[in-house]
Amino acid sequence: MLKESTESRAGQAFEPAVVERDMQRLYGRGDFKSVNYSFAAEDGAGYVLTADVAEKS
């Protein structure tokens, strides 16, 4: 599960260094050809951070 490979959690303040480590850790698993992240506004809840991953074929 990807959640087990990340430090970032729902409700936490955005910390760029933590997110970068999370993305490097996910990429380092070797399962993905690319790993990025994006933000989306959510009504009344601020922003949602989403990991955008592309699996290797």
C-alpha cells in the first residue's frame, strides 16, 4: 500500500521537504516509471495533495 510508504498524512500542514521525500521513496520502490504530486482545491477543506504515479508496464 502506498500510504505505508509516505510520511504525509491527511490534516497535516504542507511541508515540501516531507512531500519530496515521500515522492522519492515511492519512486525508489521501483514500481513506477514516474512519480509527481498535485494539489486540488476542495470546498471548505482547503487543498488535497494527490500523488500522481505511472506504473511500469
